[in-house]
Amino acid sequence: MQMADQTQRNQDSHQEGGVPFFPDHFIKEMSVVALVLAIVSFLATLMPMPMGAPADPLKTPVGIKPEWYFLTVYQILKYVPRNIGIAFTFLIFPPFLMLFPLFYNSVITRFKYGRLILHTAGALGVITAIFFTMLAYLGFE
Amino acid sequence: MAGEKGNIFKRAWTAVADFFDERFDMRRVVSEFAGHNVPAHVNWLYCFGGITFLAFLIQALTGILLAFYYQPTIDQAYSSVLHIMEDVPFGVFIRSLHAWTANIMILMVILHMLRVFFHAAYRPPRELNWMTGVILFFTTVTFGFSGYLLPMNQLSYWATKVGSEIAGSMPFVGSEIQTFLLGGTKIADATLSRFYAIHVIILPIAISVLLGLHFLMVRKQGIADPL
């Protein structure tokens, strides 16, 4: 019931203050669209994707790395036992990331600094991810 | 009904609008879609989700164009991509756009998630939209992983080899997942067919359904109040 009220309140608040979606906000959105199209066209034109050598199962290339978004996991797997790292990456982290909002009212806001602790943990997670990505990028073993 | 006033364009527009309004109550549908106000606290940090969607649209368009020429077999894959790069008009541009936008899309998903996380916009009643978003994140990363094999260059081959070995060391179900991914014990035609089917059929259907749910929930629940 309280939740329904909250949803209703959010819908109402949209009708009151703020700016009209069309045309005011829409024009801003279209300018972002133009900017993004310009940036990706710029990148694709000036730095076209190289073709690379054809796949050769007999010739392992030296110093290959996965795409940047896999570098954190790739680097961490160098330091922790592989099955523990894999279990954390695939079996523990995704369900935790998905389900923690369910405990927002019952656990997180129950404590005085609950949200501060959660957000600090999140920020530390981000810093750790950037740190390991940089280590992997620089080729630390 | 069409008014007598206005120039020919305005009257033509009104006639078309009336046509659809009489049949589908279109003016109400459009005003529900675009007639709302955007809350005053919305700032530039709120644009990452929209840019992700724009990137998805670019990927769909450039991906379809690449699919016209790409051949998902071990013998043909590399040479068909080479053909795209060397012979097909604007082929270099379309393939580079697809590859660059893939990276931009993943970056934007991450920034969007961080924005939502630090605004605690996932809090009730929006938990389900956060969950859809987390699945969308993993869907996007899987798009990246499956697309990486398709050109069949050295990077493709070895990234997939290492990636499937990592998946293969998962506890309990590792070797089954590895066999399922590769369609056997090593990277071969079966692997390429599977990755192609995943990349151009399974994931596009999945992401379209998830994006639909994601947007419907935003429209129904509105943008979260600031903390």
C-alpha cells in the first residue's frame, strides 16, 4: 500500500515541477544523440578496426589480453585460486548484485549508516576494479 | 476532424492525426508517451541509459549490414570480413562503427549502473527494474564476448580459447558449459555457428524483451526522487 502511494507520488511529481518532456527535454536528448553519433563516427573513421592476422591454433601470440571490460576478472584470477575466483565471478557476485535492493528496507536502512556503508563498499569496488584493470593493462603478473 | 484553418501542411498533418486518433485513440497514447514532465533534478548524469539505448540501435543497424556479407564458417569467416573491409562500399566504416560502438555501449551501461547505484535509485519500489538492468548488463557483456570470435583473427581465436577455458573451470558445471559453448572440445565450425546464433538471434531477442520491460517500468514508476 505504502509502495503504491510512493509510485503514485512519483507519477504526480512528474506532472507538477520539472520541464516538459516534449519539446524541452527532447531537444536536449537529440543534441546528445548528435554528439554521440559524431563521436563514434569520428572514432570509426580515424581509428578503423584492424583486421589482424587470421586465427592460427598453432601459434600462440605473445602478450594478448582480453577486452578492457574483462581485465578486472582476468587480473584477479592471477592472484586467487581459479575455481574460487570463477565461483565468485559467476555464481556469487551476479545474484548478490541483482538481489541486494530487496533488502533495502529490511536491512540497509535499518542501520543508521547502512546506506553510507553500502555506497562506500560500492566505491571501493569501483576503485578496486579500476586498479586491477590498470594492472592488467600495464601487464603486471 | 480536419479543420479549415492553417496551411496545407498543417491540414494534411491534422487529417493524418485524425485518421489514427479515430481508430486507435492515438492522441491519448502519444500524450501518455511524451506528454509528461521530466523532474527538475534530472541532470546530465541521467543520459547514460539513453546513450546505451542509442548504442544498441546503432549496433542493430550496423550488425544487420554486416550480416549481409558475413559468413559464419571457419573457412569463410576471416575472408568474408576481409571482403567487407576491402571491397564492400563503406565496409570499413560500418565494421569499425560496430566495434567502437560495442565498447561505448558497455562503458555507458557501466556508467548508467553506477549512477543508479550511487543515487540509490534501485530502492523500493524499483528493485525489479534494477534486476532487469543487471541482466541487461550481463547480456551486453555476452554480446561483446560472442561477437569477438566472429572475425576469426588471432585475437578472436585466443580470446575465445582463454574465455572458454575460464568458463570451463567453473565449479560443478564447468566442463558441460565449455562443451556447450564450443559445440565440442575445440574451436571449430560448430563453435562459430553457435556464437553467431547467440550473437545475432538469441541475444538480440533477449535484449529487446528486457529493454521493453526496463522502459515500461521506468514510464510506469517514473524517475526516482533524489536522496
